[in-house]
Amino acid sequence: MLHYNTNQHDTGTKRLFTNNVIAPRFGTQFGGGQPYSLFLSNTLATGTNGFGEGYRVAQHLANLPYTMEFVSVKLCRLFVHENFEYGTNDYTAPNLSAEVQLAKDA
């Protein structure tokens, strides 16, 4: 069972994923070229809301295009064919292959 101890929780502002930028290959539609840093203010860490900070970090990571691509490629490998590549596709290219288009739209 999880127990939240307010005396052992850092209630200061946290800066996560600083100096990280979404790869331009994802295009502006998915924030390509934009930073994906996350700032957690100390207002979230009152009472038992320290758990909320963990949920917010997980939500932030789940909404990154890297995560979307990873899950899409896994699904395509499972249901379509095993030759899908991860982390190499440029989604801004004008003529996407059928596989890349499928991963992009998934």
C-alpha cells in the first residue's frame, strides 16, 4: 500500500525535461522543434496531491509524439507486419510511404 508522507515530499518547484526539444521530424502539428519541459509548482504538492505530481508527469510523457509513435509502431508491428521502423521516419515528408502514413494516423 502506498503512503504519502508530507514531511518527505519536496514541495518546491520542479523543472523536468529542460533543454529537451521535440524532433523537427514530427512537424509543427505535433510540436516539432518545440521544447517539452515540464514545470511543477509547489501548489500541487499540498496534502496528498504529491501523487498528483506523479500523475502529471505520466500524462506529460504519454502526450509526447515519441510515445505516440512508439505505441503506433508497436500496434502496426503486431497487426500489419513486423518491418515497421521506430524513430527513423520524417512525418513532414511530402510523399509518405503507406507504412509511415499508417503510423502517423494511428
